[in-house]
Amino acid sequence: MAETKVVFHYPTRLLETPVVSRLVRDFNLEFNILRADVTPGAEGIVVLGLAGETKDIERALAWVKKQGVAVQPLEKDVVRIDDRCTECGACITLCPTAALWREVDTQAVRFDPDKCIACEICVPACPPRAMRVAF
């Protein structure tokens, strides 16, 4: 079973369209809503974890794009700016998924985008502003 995390950017005309439920019904995918910001009259943003067969995920994402939803991999929206990080570790204790962690040998702070759920807790906690979320 393959897994991926994506960000859906819904245009206002699709906010009441059941796009995510079709992923389950028509493409046999499991989903987990990691974050959502949907407001009537404005663009909606939904961060999803998707799981299923690779071919089903690819077909589903192609269908979603055809509906007019912009799709991006989550790692393009959550970024660690390495040259700004001072290795202070303020982010590590707050990260609920251990996407930010300290390397034992070097004590360097590392970021694993595959574990990230885009909660943004690290952004205000980072003194040098090395974490950025670009939704």
C-alpha cells in the first residue's frame, strides 16, 4: 500500500462538491484529513494523507486536478530553511509527530517531511524563522 500527503486548493465553486468522498468510493483510497481551512466564499485548503494502491492514487489525483482542484505534495508547502536554522531545538519538543528531531551523533536538527502534518506549531516556535508553511 502506498501513502502520500497532499494539499488540495479548492476554488470557491467547488467548496460544496464532495471531492474527498469520491476518492474513497471511486478510487478505493483511504484518507486522513490532517488540516482543513474551508470558508464559504474563499478558496479552501485541505491537507490530506492518502493511502491505497499507487495506480489508484495516481488516477484519483488526476481526476481531482481535472475537477479544478490544484494539488501539491505536502513537502512543497512545509519547508525547513536549513541555512537559517541555528540548531536550537525549540521546534523539536513541540512537534507532535516527531517530524523535527535531533540527530544523535551531530546534534543537528533534522526535518522529515513524510512525518509532517502541517500543523504549523513549529513556525512561531522557531526563533530564527527557519520553518515556513506556504499554503
